[in-house]
Amino acid sequence: MAGKVRANTKEIRLLARLMRAEAEEDGEMGMLMVGNVGVNRVIAECLDFEDIRTIKEMIFQSPGGFEAVQQPYFYQRARDREIRLARRAVRGERHDPASYALWFYRPPAECPPQWFNQRLSGRYKSHCFYVPRPQECPAVY
């Protein structure tokens, strides 16, 4: 199964906080999908993520990181539920449309078919997910 990354307890808690801050309103599945995107960025070795090797680097990447890290909610302690979800994402559990996604965002209306030249893989509740072409990022696939 592709998608596994090494992570210590501190990194799992960081990922849990990111998942909650970005997608709590989309429930457990929405948070898992944010975790999928994060894990994919760590393993991608392509595009904007060539130099990203750890969960911490992925979360705090600048530019190109997550807006949630600029919000106070991100800095609250991780809860057990999100920690369990983060562990599942790190172990490689994937869910469509985020299975191979490197990006997501919350559009004001419909999901555009492309976002920054990346193709739409689908929508889950409030987020649209976007994937690279397999030849651009083979490690994700």
C-alpha cells in the first residue's frame, strides 16, 4: 500500500491538529482526506513538494503550506479522535477523492475542473481535491 510515512508521536499530533483545523466540519472522513493530502505531500518528491520529507516540514511549508497554521484553532491540543485518524492516514489508509491528491480547497460554489493547473479528482462535502498527473508525481501513485 502506497502512502506510508514514518512519524513520531509529536508528528502524529501535529497532523491530527492540521486535520481537525482544516476539515473538522466535514467529519471523520473529511479529516482523513486532509490527512491523505498531507501524507501524499510527504511522499510526493515532485512539484512544490520536492524538498518535503517530514510531516512537520509539510505542515509548515512556506510558501505553499496550509492556512490553518495561521489560525489559533490549529494550536489547540490534539484530541484522541483526531490522533487516531492521523495514525490511520500515516499508515497509508486512503480515501477517494483524496487518495492521490496533493491539494484541496474550499470553493465558494462548485469545484472548478482545474485549480492551479491540477485536475479535479472530486469533492467531499466542503472541499475539492486536486491530483497531479501520474507522470509528474509517480511516488504518489
